Amino acid sequence: MEHFKDQILTQCKLIIDKKINSLNNALKEITESANNESKSSAGDKHETGRAMMQIEQEKLGKQILEWETQKNILDKMDLTKNSNSISLGSLIETNKGLFFIAANVGKIKVNEKEIIVISMQSPLGICFAKHNEGDEFEFNGINYKITSVS
């Protein structure tokens, strides 16, 4: 099971790296566009365009920082510690599928198995943390039964 968790973690890191690279490329394009625009334009339209680009740059910068924070969390995860309680790095098998507590990556596929990767801070992650193997609970009208935690 530990090898499977390593594969999930590796997949999560690759997805996050792709997101960070994509956001960095978008930020680079906007920055270059803003620099080119400032060389050729003047007036109110120019100022509005620059302000919009600056807002977009700030938004992208914030997203990059959020994903880098998620990546740092994944880099520090210890998958070797085994616990019956649900925490960062737990793989949870439920009647509704597999969940991995790491970062807000969403659905991924590893070894033909679909895993939903969520963070501890997500509403469902918080709910899982209050339960143990064998517990049943309802979340957003869906009944979950935890069959195993590793």
C-alpha cells in the first residue's frame, strides 16, 4: 500500500508542477505584453489596459504562491507513518471510492484506480479527520462509510 501511496503522491506533484509552470508562462506572457504595450501606447485606454494587466498579474502571482505552498506540503509528507486516525497522507477507502489527503488536486488515476485528492482544510477533509476506520457519516447529503485507512 505504501508503494501505491508513493505513486499517488508523485502524480500529485506532477500535476502541481504543471499548474505552476502553466501559471508562470501565463504570467510571463502578461508581463511581456504589458511591457510592449507601455512602449507603444499613451492615454486613458492605455492606463485602463495596464491596470487590468496588473490585476491579472497579481491574481496569477497569488495562484502560483498557493500551488507552491501545496507543493511544499507534499514535499514534507511522511508516507511511512501508519496511523488509524486520518491525517495528511492518509489513503481512505470508502463506499464512495478512494480519497487521499494531501492537496486540492481533484480526481486522478493511478494503476487504473480513481483517487480523489483533497486537502485537510477542505470541508470533506475536515469531516474525514473527525472519523476513523469503520465510521459512517453524512456529508452534503452523501453517506460515507470508511472501510480502511492507511
